[in-house]
Amino acid sequence: MRVVTAREIDHLVTVASLVDALKEAFRGDIITPMRHHHEVGAGEGHATHLLMPAWTAEAPGRGAFLGTKVVNIFPTNGANGLPAVLGTYLLMSGETGAPLAAIDGTRLTHRRTAAASALASSYLSRVDASRLTMVGAGALSPFLVRAHADQRPIRSVTIWNHRQEKAVALAGELSREGFNVRAEADLATAVSEADIVSCATLSHSPLIEGAWLKPGTHLDLVGAFNKSMREADDEALRRGSLFVDTEAALTEGGDVALALEAGAIEPPHVLATLRDLCRGGHPGRRRTDEITVFKSVGTAIEDLAAAMLVWRLVTP
């Protein structure tokens, strides 16, 4: 069995190749049973343990695959210098069940999550979007910045984080990669100036106010993975044309699920899923002044698609 490290993933996988792999997967026929979701411990430091299986029917000349991602989410890991999300992906043959590869699940999650947001942005953000605001400066944030910049002509990046020193540190990292980037202490200013606002936080109360969103903005909501969390207020969801990665976002995670439960929005306000966009069931953005909102809760479709791409790259 092949072990694939984070360094190998970064060396082999480009944003564009992963976006294409996800688009192909959403257009295809990958089976994704309900993921297992377990709360571990209690109180402020409680953790989440996830099991996310998926498999695909055999494609001529390409083989069949199945896989499972094991993810542990420990929100207090930052205090110990560790990522909040850690995991491993086990890729297996869909023909024999034989293990093929153990892939760094943390890096796979970062890369596929960012690529899913970039894929959604390719349908939902303005084609001339040039100003990106990144809300949050955690481990996922630089991957989101790079992914959005791969799909749109991003000329300036603004970073906001509840701890300003982390925003400054991330701005420095991205600056060394060639981005025109700055840290901003005022969130309202950072959001109101942006063409794309991407959020990846563990906030338990709304950060983004709908009143801050200018016409034509695309809002990308990636954090708030359970119902104790929230990144955008009800007004932000009401003002925007609302899209989700999968229908699971209607009942899982914060933001959309909570707004639906509270009656702040009605189910028809959610216009389409990422699968609908990829299959042409919805055109995505229809006007330059339209505010669009994408809520991602993650799906095993993305994990398997990313793992299959990695496997094909390490075994040419």
C-alpha cells in the first residue's frame, strides 16, 4: 500500500486539475452514504469524529474505487500549535477491496475544500472579480486564497482574523508567494470592499452582516461545520442567491440549516447544489449586480475525486 504525504500532494496536484476532477465527479455517479458523525467529549474542548465513505462504479479503462476518510476535528488544537482538522484517507480498489493508498487526509481536505469553493466560484462569482477578502487565518485559509485566485483574476487580497497577529502572519506568507495582500482590522471594511468574500472560521456567532455586501459580491461560507456555529447573518442569506454544495447543507452545519430552522429563509430560497451547477441544471450567476452565496459542508464525493486524482498522479 502506497503512503502519500502532504508534500507529495502539493507537488503533484494543481488547483486547476483538482477543480476539473471535482467537476467530473459531480457530473458522474459516485455513491456517498450518510457520513458517520460522532461527538467526542463535552464542553468547550469537545471534538468531532467523522467517517466519510464513497465509491464509484467502474469506468471503462479507469477502474473502480472506493474510499473512506477518517477526520478528527479538535477546535482547541490551535493552542497546541496543531491544525483543528486532522485526518487520513484510505483509498481502495472498487474491484477487489484491496487497499491502494493511505493519503494525508488533512492536506487532501484542505485542497479539495478549497477546490470546491473555487469550482462554485467559477459559476457564481463575477468573471472580473479582482478583490478577495479572506475571513479567518487558519490552516485552510491560504488554500482558499490560492484556489480562488486560480479561477478569477485576483489582484488584491485582504485578510481579517479575530486575532490580528494571525492575519498579519498569513498576509506575510501570501506576500512571499507574490500576492498583493494586507491585513485589515475592521471586518466591515474588508467585506464591503471585496468582490469575493471567503470565510473559514469556527465562529459561534455571525461575522458577516448582509448590509456590508455590495452588489455583485460572491460570499463563500466554508466554516460553521455544525449547528453551534455561524458565519453569516440571516440578512446575508436573504440578500443573496443561495447555493449549497449538497443537500446536506440544508440540515447540517450552521448558516443555511439554522436559517431554515428559524424560518428566516424558506427552502425554495436555496436555488441549486454544486451538482446542479456542474450538470447545467442551473446557470449560476445571472446578473453582474447579483449577490451570490455558497455554503459548503463538505462531501465524500470531493474526497474520493481528489484521492483518485492523487492515485493516478503517483501511479502513472
